[in-house]
Amino acid sequence: LKNLAQLPAGGTNLRSALEAVSRLVPKPNRILLITDGLPNNIRNRGELKGCPRDRKGVTRVSGECRISVSLKSIEKLSTKLSKVPIDVILLPLEGDSDAVRFYSLLTGISSGRLVTPSVDWLVGS
């Protein structure tokens, strides 16, 4: 429980999260993923299409790299978490236009659901 109180920092590693969930016994009946955009962190990211080989001085990751990281993150999904629906709540904070397409794919292949609030969800009425 101590780790639950920590605030997230750095990039998002979706593959690492899915691997951790796949090791749970028993397997979950459903996964709920809450995110604000595409993942941008994975081991050996420099080997993927559009990603810089050297991480030194890199503060932003290109859209092409984030798509590569996203697809690499779920490549083993069918073997590790087959038949586990993944529901996604996508919070539109970054203006990440490719995120909705990727998470639509993810929820589609896992028989999950995608929910994203309207763009003005933070603005009071």
C-alpha cells in the first residue's frame, strides 16, 4: 500500500504494466487503464522506428516513436492476457491525436471498452 501513495513520474511504460498484470494469480477478469496519451517508454526504445538512438538530451519523443513504442508494448498481449478485456479511460490532456486510434485498437482486440470525456471536461460549466 505504501507504493500506491506515490505520484507517477517520468514516461509511461505500458508493456511493463501489462507484464506485471499478467503475472497476477489468479488472472484478472478485466483491466481498467486510465491514461492521458500514448506510452513513450520501453526497454530498447532506440531500436524502434522513429526513436532516437541516444537518449541523452532527449526531452520530447516524436509521434512516430510513440506509435512504435505503443505497438511494441502490446505485441505479446494475446499470449499473456488472452481473453482479458482491457477497458481504457483516455483523458485528453496532451492533445495526442494518435492515442484515440491506438487505444481503440487495444480495446478492440481485447474486447474492452474505450471511454474518453469531451475536450472541455476540465472546464466548469
